[in-house]
Amino acid sequence: MALYFLLVLFIFGSARAQSNPPSTIRLGSSLHPTGQSVAWYSASGHFAFGFYPQGSGYKVGIWLVGGSNNTIVWTVSRDDPEISADSTLAFIDGIVVLKTNNSEDKTVASSSESASYANLLDNGNFVLYNQDHETIYESFSFPTDTILGGQKLTSGGKLVSSFSSTNHSSGRFRLWMQDDGNLVAYPRNLFRPVDAYWSSQMYCDGCRNLLLLNSTGILFLINDTDSSVLRQLYTPLVQNNRAIYRATLDYDGNFRLYSHEFNSNGNSKMVMEWEAIDDICLVKGFCGLNGYCVGSNHNASSCMCLPGSYLRENDPSFGDCQRNFTRGKCINGKEDVSVYKITTTTNLTWEDPPYFVTSLLGKEDCGKSCLEDCDCDAALFDETGQCMKHKLPLRYVKGAPEGSRTAYFKVSNLAVQNPTTDSVKPPWVVILVLSISFVMYSGTALAFSGFYVFKFRIIKYRKLLQTGTTGLTKDFILKTCSYKELKQATDGFKEELGKGAFGAVYKGSFDKGKNLVAVKRLEKVVEEGEREFRAEMKVIGRTRHRNLIRLLGYCAEGSKRALVYEYMSNGCLANLLFRGATRPDWNLRVNIALDVARGILYLHEECEAPIIHCDIKPQNILLDELLTAKISDFGLAKLLMPDQTRTFTGVRGTRGYLAPEWQTNAPISVKVDVFSYGIVLLEIICCRRNIEVCVTKIEEIQLSIWAYSCLVEGEVDKLVGSEEVDKKTLEGMISVAIWCIQDEPALRPSMKKVLHMLQGIIDIPIPPCPSPSS
Ligand SMILES: *[C@@H]1O[C@H](CO)[C@@H](O)[C@H](O)[C@H]1NC(C)=O
Ligand SMILES: *[C@@H]1O[C@H](CO)[C@@H](O)[C@H](O)[C@H]1NC(C)=O
Ligand SMILES: *[C@@H]1O[C@H](CO)[C@@H](O)[C@H](O)[C@H]1NC(C)=O
Ligand SMILES: *[C@@H]1O[C@H](CO)[C@@H](O)[C@H](O)[C@H]1NC(C)=O
Ligand SMILES: *[C@@H]1O[C@H](CO)[C@@H](O)[C@H](O)[C@H]1NC(C)=O
Ligand SMILES: *[C@@H]1O[C@H](CO)[C@@H](O)[C@H](O)[C@H]1NC(C)=O
Ligand SMILES: *[C@@H]1O[C@H](CO)[C@@H](O)[C@H](O)[C@H]1NC(C)=O
Ligand SMILES: *[C@@H]1O[C@H](CO)[C@@H](O)[C@H](O)[C@H]1NC(C)=O
């Protein structure tokens, strides 16, 4: 080695006078952005390390020399501001350091050992050596957007694309050699499975792989443990020993392999050998937010804005589109449908996670449901009959074969408003809408409706009701019914108790008003057959608990379904907490919190087939005449088989109460209910909604965040205003709630533990910050 080094020194010592610049860099050497020594060169002269111009200043990095433009392959501190012309890059005191006139010296290359000399190798690797000629630093260990021949991307490493072809600051895309052995491309620092747009399809539990480009241009995926080759991503057709290869995550998100061939006068020819993605429109995030890509090849791909949006002027981001109208306020939870309309497109689709999915709505109703839902900006009705509702921004919209899916976008109605047409609603329509929604929301807010014909065997049903709750056999618990009898019982579906996104619940009675019931009409159930429905109803019918609403009967005729529940005279918890003139008594609230916890615990752990509710919220918690809280709507959650915890897909639930794993494709478990319970618990304690816009201080807008900061600062009494509550009890309840709303499902306690903590049976540890990442 030493001999070789001396030889190298000798060669380059004598090569000074020749065309090739010297490659060994001695202590004391320095570079300046302007002037003679701008860079250190490799022996071949093909690579340079030093200052290159960017914007109005300079950057330090390594580039391929020649061609019409230099190709930057590595940049130091790429996100720092550009360097001014009077800076110096110096190799002194055993390190390479950048001296600028306005800030402290910045270390560019160093090691725990002091370097004796440095070299820019012919493969583009900048290396520091100690006095024993051992490598103590190499730039190959810190790739930016490129790996060169001989360089690898080790397990856990990432390539980060450049901002643009001329700006080498960090851009939008990441190529991650994941710890599971898979090489995966993601946009914009989002690393959920739904964000990935390309992968090597090579993964296993606990695998550690690395990506290697060897100097002959072969791109390998290699097992880091035993160095066996797992896959060749690309092999050049002809072996070309004179070419320099590089694999770059380009600024447009595509991962490409290039060869650069140099001729004798130092000019180079660049050829793109391979690219990971043929159709640039498949790069997620290629277009900005609310944009979509058209054209199926990169010669002719461009980005368009979704209906009702336009490209931001002086775009500071990446071609993001924004709405060309402002969303108004939600009135009593209902959208003002006179100012919006829905436009329909049949050739767009997207994969963003929806906030709500249902298969209970038909195609037309999907758009209508979006129009009426304040949270909804766009909806997608897919070929399997699922209606998925979304909020903007949409990230991953792309073209789809005409007609397979229907996309709905909520757009402003005002541009087409014209006083002479019927698109202008007279004021009374608005007033009617307002008063109807008031009625809907002042009743028991149960959801679901339909306009179907039902059958009802009233005699049996009457028998059931007369028998009361004692001595019923399992078979006798649930009865089937017909439309006619339901109509009779509800007096022609006269009194609506509540209405949600899917329909309505009606008040009904049997035996001349002696037995009150609530009848919930479900819209058609597309996927589930009658037998499965009956089976599910049986399971629900068997769930008997003081804190669960009793299902008394049901109707199932083809796709037409209705459920008959016991009637709750005191409405829902949401009304009690948020609508009353005065706060309900503290002890009542504590009892309600305990009741709800008991009900969920029963669903999770104590009934025959465990059930994940998926939609715990104050609207689904009803109060009987004694103000006992009972959970409703658990019937519609899928049954949880012990081995099904990971296969539960499709987002149910309500924004604001949704656990983060609904958004991340992580497995769904009973812990999603624990999360929702935590939010509900905070709302019970504070008698306000989790999100409240009309508050005096901005930090109070989101209750879950405010509550945690109050807890940390020892000021929990702020949360209950002037109410007099024992501070220790209050702190305990807030702590339990904060435990429940941890981002990490594993950190959330089980419902049994929650109940025990609330009852003071076990101690309550100090909770960590619920979302440590934000
Ligand atoms: C390069 O991109 C970064 C990141 O957006 C930006 O801050 C910087 O101003 C850009 N530089 C030039 C010269 O455009
Ligand atoms: C070289 O850079 C200029 C401006 O930065 C650009 O217009 C030109 O297309 C580039 N040429 C090649 C071959 O990339
Ligand atoms: C630093 O460099 C800038 C740009 O070259 C120059 O305008 C400024 O006067 C310098 N500051 C000092 C303290 O030398
Ligand atoms: C590159 O990989 C190929 C296939 O494994 C191998 O034959 C070749 O020797 C390698 N080249 C170098 C320079 O390591
Ligand atoms: C990588 O090598 C280790 C050790 O030989 C082996 O256990 C593992 O299964 C290999 N991984 C793959 C993906 O082949
Ligand atoms: C796209 O470019 C390639 C190569 O430049 C060319 O062969 C192809 O015909 C082009 N496609 C279109 C649709 O222009
Ligand atoms: C918004 O943009 C759409 C086209 O995308 C246009 O038809 C409509 O008039 C615009 N509305 C407003 C309020 O500018
Ligand atoms: C969808 O169809 C419309 C009208 O037919 C057309 O203008 C638009 O370009 C199409 N979009 C895509 C992504 O194919």
C-alpha cells in the first residue's frame, strides 16, 4: 500500500506539467470560487471537487467535468444558503473546512482521526487518509441524489432528489433503502405505503439489503448480511469499461441510470441507460397538490389543476393548485348547498386515503352526499360500488380509463349564478334548509336512511315487546319485520329523530304508544348478502349490556334493511354537552365517561365476538330517561375475529375522532376506539368540541393539544372554566385521555386499563406527548 502510494505520488508529482491535474490533495491546499484553483480534480480529470456556481452564489460539491453542462453528483450541505465569492475551501489541520466571511467555519469532510492527505479518486469518491494511508473518510458514504460506479446505498440510507435540474437543494422525492430490504420511492417526505410510487419488490422481515452500482454499470440489490446478489435492477447491454455510470434520483422523481463516455479531447456523451418508471405520470407527487398529470410519456406530460382550482401565482411550492373560491362556514353541521355544486368527471382517479368510505351509497348519492357534507371536497365512486369522501388537498390524482370510476368535485356555484335562472335559490329555501337541519340535529343523532319497502311481522314483534326483557330466549330476542308494520309504527316515518350522512332515524311506537322504539333505515347494502347481514344482526342482538343500545329487531329484504332499537328519551351526548345553556353537572359527566368506557370494554373484551366500534363519538352515545349513557351504532362495525386484526380495511368513522392509523394504512385494532374514546373523554370533561374555532386564544382551537399543554403546565383547571372540580381528579382524567390519544397505538392503554385508571383502581402514569412527531 505504502509503495503504491509513493508510486502514485511520483506519477502525479511528475504529471503536474502534463494535461492531467494532480489528484493528491496536500494539507494546506485551498480553493476559491473565483480565480485559478476552483476545484481539485481526479487523476483522470473527469471528476472535480470544489466550488460550482448555483443561483447568484456557489456551492461546494463534486461534478463530472465536460459535456455542455457539468453534472453535479454530490453537494455539501445542500440546503444551506449559497456561498459568497469570497469564501475559501481549505484542507488544514487534518480536515476540510469551508470558511465564509459571515459565519463560523463549516466542516466539510473530517473524521475522528486527523487526515494527512486527501484524494479525489477516479470513480468520483473524495477520500481522506491518515498517515498510515488508511481511508478515514469518503464522500461515497454520504450520497445526496446520486450513486456512482462502486458506490452503494446502505440499509436505511436515502437518496434525496434535487430541487430542479439547476438547483441542487433537497427536492421532493426520496429513494429509501428500507430496513425491510425494499428499495422504495416516496414523494415529499411522506413514507406511508399509500405514498410509495416505485419499489424494488424485494423485502422480508429483518432483511438488510443494499443497493450497489458497480463500475461496469450493473445496478444490484445485495444482501448486506451474506453479500449475495438478490436482484439485478439493470445490466447494460454492452460492457463499456470506458464509461462512467451514475444512478440518480432525478428532480422529477424518476430513478435513472446514466452512462457518460469520454472521448480523447475530454468531451463526454451522456446516455440514459435505464429508468425505473416509464410513465412519469405514475410518479406520485409529480404534479403539485390538487393537480393531475396528463399524457402518458415524459415527452408530453403536463400538469393540470382539478376542477374549481387554479395554479398558485408565484408558486413557492411545486405547482400546487388552490381552490378559486373560499369555503364558507358550515351551518349547523350542514353545507350551504346553494353556493356549491358538484362537477363530475369519469376519467380521473386517485389513491389518497379517504376520510370516509361507504358502500351504502349509490353512484348519484355519492356526489350528493359530498355536496351536503361540510368536510367533503371531492368524492370518488369506484367500480366496486364504494363511495370515498375526501378533503383537499388531493396529492395523487391521475388519469383513469374513461368510465370505470366517477369523480365528484365540489366547486363554487357563484360563478354561474344568474338572477334569471333557477340556480339562485330564493331565501326561503335557505331558511327551510336551516330549520330542517336544526330539527335533525336537535333530535337523537343516529344516522342512515333509505326509501325502501320493508316487511314486518307485527304479531311476533308485539309479542316480543309485550314479553318485556325477562325470560327471552336467544332466538326470541331479534325479530324480523315488514315495511308496512314499520310504517304503521312510525306513523308514516313522521318524526325524524336524527339524520347523518346516510339517512334518518325515526321515532316509532308499538302497543298504542306504550313501547317506544327508534327505527333506523339503512340504504341499500351492496356487498353484503342477506345471510351475512342476518348473521351480523344475530351477533349484535346477543350483545347485551347496560351501556349498549339494545337492538330489538330488524328487517332484511334483499338489499333493503332497517334496524329497530330501544328508544332513548334524552337524546345524544353531543346535545347534552354542546347545546345546553349550562354545563351538565360534573358528577353526571364522570358517570357518563365511566358508562361509555364500560360499554366499549364490553364490545372489545366481554362479548362473544369482539367488536371494534370504529365510530365512537358523542353523537353515537345516547342517554336514557335516567341519563345512563348507551353506545349506539356498533352494529355497523365489522366483526373482529381474533386473527383479523390486520385485515380490517376501509376507513369508517368521523373526522376529529379518527385515530392516525386510519390515515397511514397501519393495522386497525381495538386501539382505534381507545383513541376516539380519549377525544370523547376530553369533550366530556371540558363540555366543548375537540375543534372549536371561536375561542379567544389560538392554542385553544384543538382541545387535545390544549389539554396536553395545560396538563404539562399544571393548569388543568383552565379547561373547566369557572367550574369547581377537584384538581387531582381532573388531572387524572386528563392524563387518562392523553394516554388514549397517543399517536402510537401500542402506547394507548386497553379499555380495561382505562376503566381501572378512571376508577382509581390503578395508578395513572404521567403521559407522554400524544404526537411526538409534530
Ligand atoms: C433552490 O431551492 C431552494 C429550496 O426551495 C431555495 O431555497 C433556493 O432559493 C433555490 N435556489 C435558487 C438559486 O433558485
Ligand atoms: C445546460 O444548462 C442550461 C442552463 O442551465 C440549459 O438551458 C441547457 O439545456 C443545459 N444543457 C444540457 C445539455 O443539459
Ligand atoms: C462578506 O461578503 C459579502 C459578499 O462578498 C460582502 O458584501 C461583505 O462585505 C463581506 N463581509 C465582511 C464582513 O467581510
Ligand atoms: C460488476 O458485476 C458483474 C456481475 O456480478 C461482475 O462480473 C463484474 O466483475 C463487476 N465489475 C466490477 C468492476 O466489480
Ligand atoms: C440474507 O442473508 C442472510 C444470512 O445468510 C439470510 O438469513 C437472509 O435470509 C438473506 N436474505 C435474503 C432476502 O435472501
Ligand atoms: C417520445 O420520445 C421518444 C424518444 O425521444 C420517441 O421515440 C417517442 O416517439 C416520443 N413519443 C411521443 C408520443 O412523442
Ligand atoms: C373557478 O374555475 C372554474 C374553472 O376551473 C371556472 O369555471 C369558475 O368560473 C371559477 N370560479 C371563480 C369564482 O373564479
Ligand atoms: C378527461 O376527459 C375530458 C373531456 O372528455 C378531457 O378534456 C380531459 O383531458 C380528460 N382527462 C384525462 C386525464 O384524460
